[in-house]
Amino acid sequence: MIAPRFISFIQNITIEGSKDNHDLGWYERGCECVEKLSEARAILRSLTLVATPQKLRRAVTAIGVQRNVITFADFFWVHGRFMKGFRKLSCKFFHIVIKKQQTVRIPAITINPIDTMNCVEIERENITVLEKAAEVFIAYRFRISLDLTYLHSGAQEVGLLTNEETINLRRKKQAVALKEMRQLKRKFENVFFSHHRALEDGICLLEREKIVVTFV
């Protein structure tokens, strides 16, 4: 536990949940984290939540008992405890990193340059055309980012330096930030179901891609 007097030195925080850390207890621990940061009046540059979601037939979530659940999506339910606590936290950027992976068996593959090892990590552009059967493991990291710079800035200025134009601009940016926060759960689920479409729609960015080829 970090003493409250040291909280002001923290600028960037990452909360990471593995594929198996998706139960309600993990959700509650995440809520406690943002609430304690808020109570300590932390001013963060960024908060990053890293998740490896999966689809479950049935699970108990922060929303209740649900079927066909995408794990970790309840973190971004706007009426949930986590998002309510997060809205009280002074944070400039909120990043959501979504980790996905898939294994594809390919009848034959050529690698350029040709590697004689049975297992090799490569870049996508070095994969060319057919030659040798292989299993291709692909690990992705997608990132959704929110700029919350104006979310906690004052909505009013008083005195002789009042600037209506600045106030109106700030209110518009606050409204945009709140709208994006309400859409987070849907965006998270969209990336899980179809990251290709999410990339095309500008919902997320491809942060990293790792390709491992195992010859069979």
C-alpha cells in the first residue's frame, strides 16, 4: 500500500488483468484502486487498463448475471462503480489496451529471409508465399485512448478575466469526453468481436503485433 503523501509523485498507472482475472472480485479491486486514488486527490497523466477479454456463456458481472459475456467489458459500464469512481479521478489520458491472440494453421508458407529454425518470430511483411506447412501464432495489442484533459477543469471563471468563448469551448470538450466515456463499453466489445472493423472505423489503434511461426 502506497502512503497517501506519496500519491502526488505518481504520474502513470497501469492496471493489468490476465485472461483468468475477470471475476467480480477483480472488478471490485479495480474499483477500490481508482477510489483510493481519487480520495488521495491524485493528479495522473495517464491510467491504463490492460485486459485479455474472452467470451463466456454465462457469468456474474457488475451489471448482473449475463449470458454471452465479454469479460472486462463491465469495467466500462458507465453506471458501474468503476466508471463512477474514475470520473472523480483527475486523469489526463485513459488508455484501454486489449490483448488478443489467434493460431492459424497454414498448409504452406515461405519466410523471407528463410530461417531454418522450427520456431521463429517474424514481421508480417517478411511472410511471402507457399513453401512449408506451419502454424502461425499472432498476438495483438489494440489501444483505445480518451483525452480527458478538460473533464475536470473548471466549468466557470469569475472576475474581470471571464472569457465566455473559453468557457464555451471547455464545456464542448467536456461534453465530448463524457460522450466518449459512455461509448467505451460498446467500443471495447467491438474491438473484441472484429478488430479489423474497429481499426477501419478508427475506434482503436494497433499498438503491437507479434507473429510466431512454428513449422510442422
